Amino acid sequence: MGEKPFACEKCKYRTSDHNSLRRHKMQHSGVRPYRCPYCDYASIQSTTFKVHLKDKHPGLGKYRQ
């Protein structure tokens, strides 16, 4: 098993990638920087936000943060 030096202080989550830990910590804090301008959806990651816009609000323009 690969080494996972990055650990969450609030749970048992560990990872080998510091960005994965940063995103994980947002789940504990409730931070969702990507908010949909058309509904109540909010996301931690821009990629999932863009998929939401494409699937749920097609043709409504580019995403805004």
C-alpha cells in the first residue's frame, strides 16, 4: 500500500496528495466555493460544478464562481 503522509485532523482520512486533503477538509468546514447562479447547488471542485451546469442548465452560459 502506498504511503499517505497527509492526514485529516478531524477524522481518519489519509492521502498521498496534499490537494486531496485540502478538498477533503472543505467537507468538514462546509466551504463550497463554486455556487450555481441558477439553483442552490454548490461544489468544492470546479470540475463537478461544470458538469452540474452542463447537465442541469444546458445553454445558460459559462460558469461563474
